Amino acid sequence: MDVMVRVPGSCGELVQGYWQGEPFLVTCPINRYTTVHVSSGLAGCCGLGRKASLALKAVCRHLGKERLPWGIRLTSELPRGKGMASSSADIAAVIAAVSLAWGKPLPVEEILQLAVRIEPTDGTFFRGLVCLDQLHGRLKQSYHLAGRLPLTVFDTGGTVDTVAFHREAAQEAPAYSKQQMQGIQQLLRSGTAQGLAAAATRSALLHQAVLPKPCLPELLADAQSLGALGLNVAHSGTVIGIFWPPAFPASQIVERAGILQERYDGLTLWGQAYLQGGGIGFLRKEEGEHGTFCSWRQYL
């Protein structure tokens, strides 16, 4: 038995707040991952933190199994406490990998229900972009993404405890009016780079009243003067994403990100990434005329 699954992290959220009295977020999945390997060739549990361990117990219990008879290993490209969905990716990847190993892959909606019992959950394991209630596990809307959108990830420093934030400060999150929500929805439904960046920028500026990022308006103006489309933030974390036009060459993005880094001492350049559709991937081994090869396929 050998199963490998990966789930993308995020650069914060595109939009987050309250609508009609309920919390919601819109995912911002990026090409950085948590990977979970379940195999008869492994021994014990390696790399699982507290939340991933809770997810392992939860999925075994959900499947009617007392314990996992194989080894499991978790590795991640995502830093902790920064608002990059590291815990959500860990939890979802463990649940998906273990259920797949047992031959009973769970639908993403069930994965969400198990995950929110552990912590408020980002939905990067859903395909595309989605809007969901991160506290109660309710999927609200799905959006089409026209193509990958380059972004530069900056870190403002420190860490944020997501669970504590949602317990203590989330009620201060902006409650969108009907007119504001209609405008945001129209931008998100466009699926275009300009529309997504505009929606994210509005949410980031509104959220300054809850978890302010230093010099955000100034950073936005400077980034736009260099050709950026807008920015987003981790609404319960420390990172900021700068969105660039898809036509910009990678070298141009690196150069302009370096200019911003020099101007803002309080920001640390984390790296370059892409906003892309979310979803769980699993590694499939296939036999070809030139031998065995592996490729990532969509879960379910």
C-alpha cells in the first residue's frame, strides 16, 4: 500500500468578513503544498503536528478504524502562524490520504466537516476558488479562475494564532453591506486577474480596522506604480500578497518585488508564487513503454 497526497496552502484570503450575520472567506490557493505519504514501507508517524494528529484520529474514527496500520509522513512548504493555511492543508491532506489508503476516499465536503471540528478551516482543498463559512463548514459559492496569477508574498513579521483570533477578534471583521457584497461578487465572478485583484484589495483595506498591516495603503500605491494589479492579506495572519499582471515576465516581477523590499524595512520577502485553482492532488504511478512514471492527478 502506497498513497501520496498534497494540498495547497494559501497567501491569506482574497476576501474575508461577515455577510448576513455569518462569517465567510474566499480562498487564495497557491502553488506551495503540504504533502502526506501513507505507506506500508513507512513506520510510525513522522512530521505530524498536534492538529494533523487530531485529523488522523478523526478520520480513523470516521471510517470505523481503531488505528492506522501503516506509517504516515507529513512534509510542508508552508510556514506556521502566517496565514498561509498550513494547518488547514495539513488536516485536509491527512484526511484525504488516510481515507484513500483505506480505499474509501471522502468527498471534500466531508473533509471540510471533519476539519472544522478541529479548527476554523481554509478551503484550499476545494477545486478552483470557493467562498465558505470557515467556522461551520458551509460551502457558499464556487468561482472560475481564468488562469494562474503571479504574486509576491511578503511577511510583516510575528505569528497569529488562528483559533484565538477567531475566538477573540473575528467578530470585528467587516460586515459587508448588500451593495458592497454585490460589487465583490461581480469582481470574483469575472475570474479575471483584474477582477480578483480588485476584490482582494477592497477586502484588505477594509480589514485594516481588525488586524492592521503596517503601511498597507502606501505599499499598495507603490506597488501599483510599479505595475501591480492590487494586493491581498492574510486576514488572520501576517502575510501580504502583491498581484502582478499575468503577462509580466518572472524576471520583471523579481526586480519590482526587490524595489518594494528596499522601500519597506518592516517587510520580509517570502518568495514568488502563483494564485491558482485549489484542490487535492494524489500521486499516481503508471507503467509506460519507457518504464514507471508518476504524475499528480486530481483527487476524486
